[in-house]
Amino acid sequence: MNDIKTVDTIIHAQAIVTVNQANAILPLHSIIICAGKIRDILPTDDAQKQYQSSNTLDLSQHVLMPGLINAHGHAAMSLMRGFADDLPLMDWLNEHIWPAEAALVSSEFVYDGTELAIAEMIRSGTTCFSDMYFFPEAAAQCADKIGIRAQFTTPVFDFPSNWGTGPDDYLAKAQALIDQYKDNELIDIALGPHAPYTVSDEAMNAVKTMAETQGLAVHIHLHETTFEVETSKSDYGKRPIERLQALGLMNGNLQCVHMTTLNDDDIRIVADAGASIIHCPESNLKLASGMMPVQKCLDAGINVALGTDGAASNNGLNLFSEMRTAALLAKAVANDATAVDANTAIRMATINGAKALGLDKLTGSLEIGKAADFIAIDFSALDMQPIYHINSHIAYTHPADKVTHSWVNGKSLMSNRKLLGINEQDVIKRAQQWQKKLQQTQEQTV
């Protein structure tokens, strides 16, 4: 009697990095995919006896791992990569970024910039990202077309922008987006009050009410600079974290981005609330915003995830690079070579990101029953030899260019470095067209 089961996809690998609770690494194992989910993970010899598929890949030189989760970014700002470099944050924003956005940001700009960003993220191992930018409906449309998993945080400011007239308008548009994507299994919508210095108490309260009523996450730039903290103390008599706590926003649904300027009381408040921190080390370094005490936050029990921020303040969306920088910087800040070891860095870029976005029961690790969101890394290259510890290579050797395959919900988004569903030459052409417009805008404002 033939008991071999037919499934959608089978991938045989050199090893599988599960990022499960035990951080298990499984040599010579296979992953079995059916209906977008992980049906089984088992030794390759057993897989060949138990399963068959017309879509079977033998990746015997590759390591499979969960797709990376970029928990904070501004995808469309990839069109501003290198546009205004080597400037302090507020000068960068006020004198360059915000004027350019006011002149050019539109639905078309956001769609084109988001497609450029998604292409880059897939090629460097990301399968899920959180985005905070204008015209999120255009970004969501782009992500949905490609089939990548994403959270879109609808921006809220006290003042008008190209996307809306003020808090009430922003939240009304957020509601429309929530209604549109409520049944979409890949797209989640959250609320994105920009920062404490751009959102009043009244608007923050409106965000809180909407978030509580509908069970939404709230995503905010927080404690990014000393300037922000000092301004809050001057204007409100409280540090920004204390202000959010007083407003009732400091809870398990809060996603706190940057958090470079923290004292022990701040860390305690975040830990007690169960909020997550999204650490963007390379953007923070480039803008000289500060250095987050990652190990202290981890030791306090805070969930710390990773983000790239936008390519305008980072110049890339490579989360493997972010992983390495986060680990190295944490050691220097803690003055401890054991801080943020390789396993921890990988968890920050995968399962911790999933937890921050409320997706950890669905993705972030390779376990039976979870969504088939994963990547394959070619470990056969010269600069990957010799291989003593797989997780060390993942965390410290910049393997983004060795990501050869990518799947989200069991759907292949990249095969042998070729993007599926994205016309790379068309994306490049549109990016170059926007470059000319941005340069013209920059010349006019100088």
C-alpha cells in the first residue's frame, strides 16, 4: 500500500534554522508545504519516503530560515536614497525631506517607491515589513499585488500633509483602509501617530480610542533624540514615555521605534506595559540620534525587534546588515562581548519582529502549522567557509546577497535570485525618473 502523501512543495536543505523556543538547528532536514502552511519538518530521508510533490527543490547547499521581519521603515523613501546625507535629524527633516515630500509625494510616488523597496527587501531576505508613510493605500496595493506580508501604519499628524488635512481626516482614511483589508491574510493596518512632537494630546487620545475600540496596534517614533525628550519635558512636564503612559497608550499593542534616549525609569515603564521596541541601529548611527541600550532592555524582559528605517536615512533595507550592526553596537554599549549574541540577533530580526507586529502565532519561526514564510541562503560560497556555527554566519557575515529563494504563505517570491512578479528593469526606470524630479526640487529649494 502506498502511503506517500502528495503536497504542494517540498524543499530539502543542508539545515533548517527554526528559531523555535529552543533555537533548534536541524541538519539534513526538509520542509513540507501545503495550502500556504508548514505541514511538516522532518529529516530528508524520512521526507522522501513520506511525501511527494511536483514542486520539489533540492537545496542541499542551502540553509532555510524564517524570512526576516523589518519592523519599521518608510518604504517609499527608497526613492530618496542618498538624497540628503550627513545631516542632523531635524535639519535633515526640516530643510530637505519635508520640503521634497511636500512638492512630490503622491499616490504614484508611494506606489513606485514601495515597489522599489519591496524588491530590495525580498532580495535581501525580508518576507514581512512594517511601513509608516503617506498614501498607505498605494503602498498596501503594491504589497498585496506582489504577495509580501506587511503592516501599514497610517500616519497621524497635527498638521496637514499631501495625504490629509489633520487628525480627523487621517483617522477617517485609516478607517477606510482598515475596512478594505480586514479580510486580507497578508495585510494588517495599524495607527501611526508620527511622534510626540508632532501629535497633540487631543490627537493622541483620538488614536487611543480608535485603537482600543478596534484592537489595533499603535506604531510611533519615540525617544529618538535628546531634543525630543527635552522638548517634551519643556512642553508637557513629562518625558515622552511618561506622557504616553499618562495618556493610556503605553500597553502591549504599542510599537516604540528608536528608543535611543532611555533611563532606567523609561525601561521599567515599557517593560511593565508589555510594549515592544523596534531598534533601528544603522539609521540612528547615521543621524547621530543616539545608541539604544539593547541588552538592558532585553534583560528587563522587553521584546526588541529590528527595523531599517527608510533608505533615506539608512541608504539600504538590508536587515542582515542591521542584525550585525545591532549585535556589535550592543556589545560596545554594554561593554560586554556576550551582549546580543548571534541567536539573540537572529531572534530580533525574526520572531521578535513577529511578536512586535502581533504575528508571532503566524510567522517568525519555522514550526508546523505556521505560515510558510521563509528564505534559503546559499552556504557554499568561499566567504562562508568554513562553517562552524550556522547562526554565527547568519548574524555576522552579511549573507543578504546569498539569499537565493524566498516564500511567503507558500508562494515563491524569488527563485535563484530572480524576483517573481516584479519587473526589475521597470522598477529601476521609474526610480530614475523620480530621481530627476527630486533633483529639480532640491535645486529649487537651495
